[in-house]
Amino acid sequence: MKPISRLAVPFAAGILVAAAISFPVISAPVSDGKVEIDNFAFSPERVTVKTGTTVTWLNADDTPHTVASSSKLFKSKALDTDDSFSFTFTTPGVYQYFCSLHPHMTGTVVVEGTTGSSAPQ
């Protein structure tokens, strides 16, 4: 077995550091909180927002729809074409919702906690 050169260990460590810098961890993109209802579907079906974000659903379909939380946290009235419903998410978590008129229509709001220097203390 050959001995390892004194230069090999720092070289290998440098490669590992470079790899960590070159390949950052990618998190889910944060949405602006807008969801369109069209063709009997929520689009996007899953949104990720920060705590304190107001999510707005706009009915662009020519059929009435609702937005109802599976946990009964929120529920809209029947939304006609071009009507909207908004809800502000104040607690991190995963929120499932559906259209109570068409229960096959489902969606998810993922609320991430606020972090960083701009986070409230």
C-alpha cells in the first residue's frame, strides 16, 4: 500500500469544500400567494408561502367554486367567475383545501416560518 502524500489530504478537503459551495441546497420556491381556479382545478395546486402571507384564490372558471380548508380553518362563499377569496396564513404548517362543490378539486398551502434578519423578534 502506498503512503498518502501530504498534499493529498488538503487537496481532497478542498474538493469537498468546492463541491459544497458549487451545489447549494435548493428549497421549494416561495409563491406570491395567487391561485387561479380554472378548468375544475386549482393552479398551482401546491403553493409555498412565508408566514403572514395572504393567499388569494381567483375563480377564472365559468362555474362557481369554493375554497374550503380540510381543517375548517377557512371557507369561502360560492365564487362566481372573477370573484376572489383571500386568507392570511399566520402559522407555519401544511394546509389542505378543496372545493366543497367539486370535492375532487384539491390543493395545498405550505406555510414556512419567517427566518433571517428581517424576522420579527
